[in-house]
Amino acid sequence: MTDTEVRPDAATLRAARRERVLTEMKDRGIDIFISGREPNARYIAGVPRLWINGSRPFGPGCVLSSSGAIDIVSTWDDGVPDDIPHENLHGITFNGATTLAWLTKVEGAATARTVATDGLMPSTIALVRKAFPAADLVDGEQMMRRVRAVKMPDEVDAIRRAVEIAEGALVVAEEALRVGVTERQLTGIFMEHMAEAGVTTPSTQDVVWITSRSDAWSRTSRDTAVTADDLVALDGGVIARGYVGEVGWTAAVDGAERVAGSLAGSWDALWDRLLDACRPGGPASGLLAAYEAVGVAVPPMPVARGLGNGNDVPLVMASLPRTAAELRLEAGMVLAVTAYVWREGVGGLYGKAPVLLTDAGPELLSTRPLRGGAHVDSGRS
């Protein structure tokens, strides 16, 4: 039976995450942290996202005091853990006076010397300054990126579970691949199986796409039907219990031998280089260099990005070379690593795998046996 009850994150995980944030706040002399970004707010409060559309549990977000007290903006108390008192829940409002009234009651508001935030609208800055009149307002987003970059074992387990759900739904979609089926239909099959597994939130909208034989980056309409010899990229991701899991591979309707002969060698060489770059202490730019080393064009999409609560670092892509060069990879990071090789007249061979960086080497979190990281299969005509 599918579990549909709204529950907070596990108590041990919530406590460990909050302790990380509180330690960083202490080290930086931050008395109060205001989070307006959902991944940060969830990391601290442990309150799950209720729906993808309409009301969400976080209006501006949550407020964490250096004492450990938490105030959150929530539409109701479903999924709110017991360690957050009911009086610390505040309804969503667009009335500035109401917001100011509850901010001034936050524990430590009157004496706070430094208040950090991960982002505010210009109209909200004046309210914050009134609520914390003796405090300096500083950036807190970089602190949260640092805290969330390295995953704890329980977080890795949560990502692994999300990957399993995404992988299972993607396999079902692949089984329906045949000449005449459309990208939209296959995406719908993925979503249906995902929902049957108890997850209602995909991490991306486009799950299936037919790779072009004439342009490396062009996309067809989602209602375009699959034809013989098409290379079809399957790229699935879900948000399960707040953590993102993603995986992807390529399937061929009719022509697996052609794919293996013309693209698989380059793809395997690229994948080996990418995995070799997933080493603690190395620069994130090593993942870009992997493409250059095998003579494959770097795609405009991220070559690697952090998996976690959402918008995790690092973000490694060709358009951000300086960021990649400055960022060092660390043990405990979980990356969605992407390899893509394209050839005119053939199409593209795509693969994405979740990789945990460890001191002993990269560890794949995908349970599906992958051929060099990508699966090539003959479809049904």
C-alpha cells in the first residue's frame, strides 16, 4: 500500500541538520537566520513540501534563532514536527504589519546583532530592519550552500531511495518504447508509476526526448512520434521525502548495434574520464576537462550538479568556467554526472548517474546495471 500520510523528516536527520546550521551560525557570529528558499527552510525545519501547485508550507520561509528556536510560515500544521510549537507557526500573509508583528516576537529579536538571510525582496528589507533594529543584515546563502554541500549518511540513504523510485519509473517508461509512441506518452507513463510509488513531485518536466540527428541540442515537440532507429534519451528524477534522485540513459528503438559501433566507444571513454574527475580535493573544472580530453563538445546543460534538497552545489557547466575552477570537490558530495556524445546523422547517446564522492573513489548510487553508465536497448516495433 502506498504511504500518503504527510510526515516530517526523521527526527535524527532533522537534529543533525539543524546542529550543522547552528554550528555555522555560531562560527560566523549570526544570531538569527531567515530562510526564504524552500530547500534551506526544509533543511532546517524538516517540514515537507505539501504540493507543487498552490499553497506551500513556506511563504517567506523559516526563522532559526541561535538558541535553536524555529518559527515557520505554514498553511497548516500537517507534517510539522512536534519540536516546533504550534505558537511558532505563522499563516501566510501579505500584510507587512502582520509580518512585522511576528518577526519582533522571534526569540532573540530585540538583542540580535547579526541577522543573515538567503534572499529578500526590497520591500521586505525595511520590515527586517524594523524587526531587528540593532542588527546588521548579512548574506546567509553562502553559509547554507556550504552546510548542504556535503551529505550525511542518512541524507545519502534518502537520495538513494529517491534514485530507486526514479529508476523504477524510468524502466516502466522504457518498456513502453516502440515506434509510434510520443515523448509525452512516455513521460506520462513515468509520472503514473512515480505516483504509484507514493511520489507526486518530479524533479524535471521533460523525462523523455528524441535526440536529433541534425542538431546536437535541438528538441522536437513532445507530441512527435518515435521512429525506427531513433535514439531516445530517458532522464528521470523525483523529489522523495525532500531529496532529489535522478538517473538517465539512452534507448534505441531499432539499431542498438549501430549505436554501439558509432558512439559507444567515445561515450565510454568520456564516462571513464568523468568518474576519474570525481575525486575529493580535485577542482570541479576537471569534469569539464573530461569532455575536452576525449574531444567531445561540452553540452550547454550541467555536466554535474549537486543532489540533495534542491539547488545544491556544485553546479558545473561550460558557461560557468571560473566557478568550476574555484570550487573543490569534497568527500560526501553527491553529484548527478552527465555524459553526452552526439554525431550528425546518428543522434545522441546520453547518460546520467548519481555519484557519491568518497575517499576510496566514486560510488554509483544507481542500482540498475549500466553499460558504462548508459543503457542501450532495442525497442519494440
